[in-house]
Amino acid sequence: MQEALTIGELSVRSGVAPSALRYYERLGLIRADRTGGNQRRYARAELRRVAFIRISQQVGISLDEIREALESLPGGRTPSPQDWERLSASWRGRLDEKIRLLTKLRDDLDGCIGCGCLSLQRCTLYNPGDALAGEGPGARLMLPRPPSPDGE
């Protein structure tokens, strides 16, 4: 059996700061055993859980959603490739929407910043008189528009 990892070893191996590892543990995302001197010891399998957490965060999944996903695994085990496939499939629609939004943001900013005109008459983000306030908070021209009350 392989030796357990200290928090420093897990940090170096995973690239995640010890403070973040303690936070993940407090949230129940990873588990550690304690020595007689109350020092944390992590099973090597926790490296995969940390990798799963980091990859999930990188694509915009919240820690609450990550915790739910990890809690859905039998016996709280480390995600297998099949688990990752199932979990990622459940997040696919939202990830596709984020990709669409980021692409639109990139393209609109290229046009806005790239043209250098600084013209409010041609700007695709300009909102004279805050006409879009009725559609809700936030960047209404960038976010998906909610359906109108009449269904259109």
C-alpha cells in the first residue's frame, strides 16, 4: 500500500495551495485522516479528487455543484472515467452556453475595441436611456434574452 501524503506533499503534487486544500476539506470535497499528532494525511486517491475539483472549477462549475457531484458517487470514491463522463454530460448544456457567450463577448469586444471609433451610434453595447432595464439586470445585450410575456 502506498504511503499517505502530507498536506505539503498533496499541495506540491496537485499544484493547489495548502489553504485551498484545507478549504476543500472543510467543504467535504476531500478527506484526510489524522495522525496521533493531529496532522492531516491524505490517501493518494485524493490527488484525483483534487484534479477533478480543479478541472471542474476551470470550466465554471461551482464548488457546491462539485460537492453534489462527488456526493453522488458510491461510497464517496474518487471519480472514474465513467463518472466523469456522466457528470460532464449533465453540465454540457451549460458549458456550451458559456462557450457561446464567451465567443460572442470576444467577437463583440474585437469589433468594439478593434475599430477604435468609440462611436456611441455604432456601438453594439450602447444602451441609450437605459432602454434595456425593463428586460432585467445585467448585461442584457450579452446575456441570453428571456422570452417576452407574449411568448415571442
